[in-house]
Amino acid sequence: MSIKVKRFRAQPMSALLSGNGELKGLMRMASLIEHAQHELRTHLPEEVRPHVFVGGYREGKLTLITDRAVWLTWLRYEQSRLLALLHQHREFEAVLGFHFKVRPVRPLKTPARCVRHLPTHAADELSSCARDIDNPRLKQALERLASHAEPHDTE
């Protein structure tokens, strides 16, 4: 039994991203989702707009994602109006309804910065070692490390 490897020819990026390449369906779907996002946002009240996103389209249903349950409840009450707005455009006639999801946006946690201090006597030891080293890279590394010491306190 032998396994033959298929050889694919490289395609230019412009051909892949245009309407003629292998990604044609994916690019068309991304374009439609972006268009649906734009259409919905233009008809949503100002306070709701930043909280509603179109997440995808599958089996005739458009997925709407919001960051809070209160907006999801509002969307459920408004779904027939929003569906009628989308049906005004020919490309959205296949949309039969909506799936709603709540995905809370959590702020990114930045780790606390750990500041380390190099005592002056440790820096003096590193400088002393650097003077006795023949390897230029190691010598430079030790000198650079010693330069991070706290300034000398003069009394």
C-alpha cells in the first residue's frame, strides 16, 4: 500500500481573497455578516449599538451576540422588527430567525509588575567579576546587569 501526496500549487493571495479562489464561500460569508452587522447597527438605538454583534449564520439563523442579558431580552422583543428590516435586502431573504447568545466581555487583566532591586554591594561584586572575565560577551552581560543597581547613597 502506498500513500501518495497531493501537490498543491501555490496561488497568489489576490486570487485566494477575490471571489474566484478556494476561499470564495468564506469570503462571501464574511462579507454578508459584515453587511448584516452594518444594517442592524444602523437601525438599533444608540445605547444598544455597542453591545450587539453578528456572530455568524448557520441553517437559516443569524447569531446575535451581546455582552449582557438585558440587551438579549431587548433583542428577543425586537426580533420580528429586526427580521423585517433584514428581509428588505435581497441577500438576507434566507434568514429565518435569530440565535441569541450572551458573551460577557471581561477586561484584560494585566499582571502586576514585579520590580526587582539590585543592592549596590551585589552590583559591586558583579562589576568585580566582570573585570576578571576574558570572554567579551560575558563581561558585557555582567556589566549591563551591574548597571541596574540602586544608586550609591553618599553620606
